[in-house]
Amino acid sequence: MLSLFGEGLESAFFPCTLVLLVPGIAVTFASRYYSSLAIFGFTIGVVVAAWFRFSGRSGGLPDVAVAILMLGAGLLFLRPITERLELTSILAGTLIGVSAADLWQPCTGEHFGQLLNELPGLGTSGIVRLLIYTVGLLAPLFMLGAGFYLLPDHIQERIERPLAYLGALSLIAMAFATLIGIHEQVISQLFLWSNPT
């Protein structure tokens, strides 16, 4: 278990992990004061979607569906359907987690590669092991979220609205990039940089 966490932490610094971290950062920015809830939703979305995909329980989503999920999350942050931003943050975080996991081509090391091979036959233990790896993988995102809580209140108040718009608009831009197919070239290049052979 600890080896999976360590491998996830190591993989966090490979370029291919940007497929997860960039949408995660956008969600963290867009969620304003509720970044911890957005990151929680994002993590759950990544783990559940990756488990269904890598265990063979479902195929990947069509690019149009991924784009719709991203666009929906971005619009939720721009125009919340409820005044309770904590609900918006966790819902939008989960939507982005699901869509990012669908685009993700993991940089697999020995332990995670073994987990992927075993995942179709594993039940609950598979999803727990995948969660442990993902927590290591998303460690930079958790540190970013924690960093927001360490900022003085007057700085948080000054930057929260510009960051919220930056995050939401970034999600919308990613949705359109996915819709027109630019994402495939970007992801392929990131994967090549992560696995130079």
C-alpha cells in the first residue's frame, strides 16, 4: 500500500500527470473558499471513473461527453444554480474529476502497473488501492488547497474573485479544446515526454 502511495507521489512530477493536475488546479481556483470540498469531489471523481475504466467495467466516455462535463462545471462556477457554493464546489469538482480521469493516460510504474493488471478481478480492495495511489498522485493539488488556508484573510479576499473567474474560464476553454480534438495532441505529447524511449 505504501509503495502505491510513493509511486503516485513520484508520478505527480511526470508531465502526463498534468492531464489531472491542470483541471484540478482550475477547480481549486474556481471554488473560492471551498477549495477543500472541490478537491475532495475531484479526487472521488478521478478514483471512481478510473476504477470503472481500468477495471473494464465501462469504456471511455466520448469526447463530446467529456467536453459537456467540463463545460457544465465551468458554467456552474460562473453561474451557480444555488447560493450554497460548497455544493457547487463539490459537484463541479466531481464532474471535472470524472472527465479528467477519462482523458488520463497514467505513467505506470511497477506497482501501479501491477494494480492495473489485477484491477478487473479486484472488488473493494481495488478501489482502495487506487485511492491510495491517487492521493499520492494528487499531492501537489492538496498542497495548493492547503496553501489557500494559510493566506491572510485580506489577501484571500483580494484574489478569490479573479482566481474564481480564471479557474472557471480555464475549465470552459478545456471543454472547447476537448470538443475540437486539440486535447489528443497535447495528451500524446505529455505522455511522450513522460516516457522518453
